[in-house]
Amino acid sequence: MSPVLAGVLQLLALVAALALVYVPAGTYMARVYSSPRHLRVEKWIYRGIGADPDTGMRWPAYLRAVLAFSVVGVLFLYLLQRLQGVLPGSLGFASVSPAQSFNTAVSFVTNTNWQSYYGEQTMGHVVQTAGLAVQNFLSAAVGMAVAVALVRGFASHRRLGPGGGASARTGELGNFWADLVRGTVRILVPAAAVAAVVLVACGVLQNFSGIHEVGQFMSGSRQWNGGAVASQEAIKELGTNGGGYFNANSAHPYENPTPFTNLFEIFLILVIPFSLTRTFGVMVGSVRQGLAVLATMSTIWLGFVALMMWSEFTHHGPALQAAGGALEGKEVRFGVGSSSIFAVSTTLTSTGAVDSFHSSFTGLGGGLTMLGMMLGEIAPGGTGSGLYGMLVLAVVAVFVAGLMVGRTPEYLGRKIGAREMKLAACYILITPALVLVFTAASLALPTPAHSMLNPGAHGFSEVLYAFTSAANNNGSAFAGLNANTDWFNTTTGLAMLLGRFLPMVFVLALAGSLAAQRPVPATAGTLRTEKPLFAGLLAGAVLIITGLTYFPALALGPLAEGLAS
């Protein structure tokens, strides 16, 4: 079988699996966030943290809860790393340095999972399991909670969620603590448990043994055969986290041993973000609205996969074509096709896991991984963040359509006025500003440039990729950049913090503004946002906004490298 055909068949199998679970998974999540009942274990948790899950929250209270919970998470994970040297189960590893502890704590709490360290040589069992793995669950649950709050803003005429959900009279968005606990207990934990069992059955490690050196391989770093790898790998992909137990991440055979586990991990990355569009449709009372958003996400994702395969299979000389594609930096057990699907899926979501090294892709292929993050990781995006990012862009698309026909724009019965557009514009602009400003500062100052392995366009791409990954809460890297310096640990940490929580401020403010409105009835002139025409308009808005923002930077890096090759 040719490598191209093998890649296409794997893509078809993946699409079929995602289609099979789309309706049950999406409907189940809608019921989780709309149910008035609390499980017994959830009641114990509410009692332990002193929260009343039936109290409705307006958007400022919801935001304060998100920020307070995240600050506590950062402090706890920072202290856990700083105290590692005296904790049991540390495997003899020393405490992590202050700058790297700050960077890692921020990274995992913001669902970025950027790693400037070798996991198997830096973090012991306690930090890996009680710190990093726990945040893999909680950071994903926070993103889902914010997405559900925005959905309730659109569906505020319906009774949704604990405490009565959203209310047109009060502008309430539900209860953050209830959303957080339910997302963790009812969705992420059971799904990750099943996924971990599958991975263990397929050969992924799961133990708490000590250190055993097994040789020099995988980029020259020493690898160890001990650790609760499968359980962390499951939530790493399912929660679109991406931080690997080993430095080689999902290219390591202990994390990802076979072509089947590789495809299964891609499935885990995509299943919740795609299924949340169904959740959105059910909660707003129109599954066709969810299908329109799904169609937009799917079209962009499939387009990127096709372009990546074309670039990696054919966009090079006869010698590489004879070899079956650009195999540098790719695992031969996966091949070019599966590696291309993984690279696109991990950068169009906020996962950042890698089964190959993006720096070794062709110039255009590396540019596609970067562009996927620059879109805002919305096709389908991260757990929660992809949905709320796409809905913000849907607001922009509706506004543009309204300008074209001279009519006040409406979306799901809500008028899109000046306040809503200002909030959407701030959401769209904050991440590119962080990426471009930090990249420019790193290239202008003398010391950060010493971290670049390559000169010219590829070296520029290394720095641009790093801050694109950090500000968009992705976590993958272009490999050649030495990010374990005080400058990059601090600046990428700030980019992750601001890139995660400033957009949430604007999303929740937008949700509050929408929830406070009374629904307006649809008329003959109302834009039908469940139709293919709107899906096409939304996809065009996504690509145009990104292109206008990032094209000059892309022209200096991956485009210049790709055209010169």
C-alpha cells in the first residue's frame, strides 16, 4: 500500500469514529451542564470547597471565580515544584528553578502545557501525578465551563444549568463551581479512565517504578521506563493539554507505541472540541446551529490536513518522493500521512502534543502548523476554548453580514451592537498583539537571539512559533529554540497567562451582555445562521482576519523558507 493511500485511509477511519460519537457525546455534555441534580460525590466536593452550586452568577462573579481558582492552581503547582527535592516520590530529582517553576505552573494551569524541560529528567512522580496530571483535568474543565457560560448567554431565554442557569432578567450565566465540578467528574474523569485502559492494553506504560536507564535514543536524551504514563497520556490528549511525560512527547514509544495508538490519540484530541458544537446546538434549542459551526470547523480542519499531506508528500525533490515523503523528524512507525494528521490536529486545537518534530517539516508544512495556531485554535480548538473562540468570530461574521445588507445584525435572537463588537474586537486583537510584541522584543534584544539554533528565516520561525504557541495556549515548539532561559521562561509564561485569561474576560463580558438582552423574534430579513451560506461566511471571516493580522510575520519566516526551498 502506498504511503499516500495509507494516510487517506487513516483519515477516513478517524472521521468515521468522530462521526459515530458526535451525537451521543454532544447530547450527553448538554445534559451534564443543564441538569438540576447533583451527584453525591459532587455534593461532597461542594461542601469541601464551601460553594453553593445552585447560586446563579452574573459574568463578573463568574470571572472572579475563574481567576481565583486559577491563581490558587498556579501557586500550588509552583510550590510543589519548588519543594520537589524534599518530597517523597521525587526519584532523587532536585527542586525546579524559580523561573522554570513559574513557567511550568502557568503552562499547565492555562491548558498550554509548554515544556522547557525534559520531563523524565526533571519531574518526579509527585509533581507528575499530583501536580501536572491534576491540572490537565482542571484546566480543561475551566475552558469548558467558560464555553458553556457563553452558550447560556445566547440561550438565556431557556432554563439551563444549576441555579436556573441564565436569566434574561438578571443576566446570570450559571455557576462556575458547578460547571467546573461537573465537567471534571461527569465528563473528563470517566472518559480519561476508559482511554487510559485502552492505552495500557495497547502497550503504553503505567506504573510507579523507579528510574531505569535504557539507552541513548530519541533526540539523544536518556529515557526511563517508570511512570504513570497511560493515565497522563489519556487526559493529555482528551483535555487538549499536550504536555508529555517524556521529552519526546507522543513520538516516544512509551507514550505512543503503535499506529493504532497514534490514531486513537488523535481521536481523543478532537472528540470533545468537535462534539461541543452539538452541545451548543442542543442548549440553544437548534441542533442545526451547532451543525453550522461544526461544518465550518470541519472544513478548515480537512483543508489543513489536505494541504499538510500535499506539502509533506509532494512538495520536495524526486529523492524524497522516492522515499515516500519528507521523513525527517517523523517516526517510521507512523509515516508521513499519520504524522501530518497529528500535526494539524494538535495545532488546530490547543493540544501541542507532537508525534513528529514540526521544525523538521517542509517550510510550508511548518508554516501550516503555525497558521493553525494563529487562527485562534478554533477548528475545532481546545476543550471549550475552541467553541467560544468560534462563537466570538460568528458574532463578527454576523456583524459583517449586517453591514452588507444595511440591517441591525442578530445572532440567535440577540442583537449585536457596539458593546458586543467592542468585546469581540478585543478578544480577536489581544493574542496577535502578544505574539508580535514578544517576538519583536526577542529579536531586537541581543541575548534572546542566542537561543536560536538556526539563522535566517528558520530561526525567525523558531521564535515566532514559540510565542504563537504560548499566547494561543498550544504548547508545541519548533524544537530548535532553547527556551530554558530566564528570558523565555518569563516571557512565554506572561504570554500564556495573558493569552488565556484576557480573552476569557471578554468572552464572559460578552456572555453577560447577551444574557441581559431580551430575545428578538426572527423576521424575513434575519440572517439564517444555520445555513451553509453562513458557514462559508464564517470560514471566510476566520481566514481573512488571520491573514491580515499575521501575513507579514509569516512572509518573513515559513513562507520565505518554503519559497526558497
